[in-house]
Amino acid sequence: MKQYKFIRVRRKVFGFSYRARINGRSKYPREVIKDLAARGYGLKCIVPVSSYAQALYEYDMVFERDTALNVVYEIED
């Protein structure tokens, strides 16, 4: 079974940097990727959300994690 997490990233009003707001903290996208990778998530794709005049203002980062149960079967002789 797969588990997905969506993180919204927005462009700052002045400047060209993008930030994600997580638990009241502003983080760069690379920080978000590193944090979620440490928890077993991998970046699956990026989905554009808002743009204007060929400039991207908002996008969602989609993370995926496999939550399959690791079941060990014992074979009796």
C-alpha cells in the first residue's frame, strides 16, 4: 500500500526563492525533501498549481512511501 503526502510550495513576494510552510516554519524545498526522505518518503513528482505570465508561483511536491507490511512466512518441513 502506498501513502502520499502533499506539500505546497509558494514563491516569495519579493525575490525568486520558493518556500514551504510546515508547522509554522518556513523551509526551502531541499530541506523538505531531506526531512521527508529521513522518514522514508521519496519525491514522486511536482504538480504546478498557480502561474502567471509563464512564471510559476505555487506548486505541490508529492511524496510517496510504501507502507506494505513485512510479513515473514515460516515453511515447515
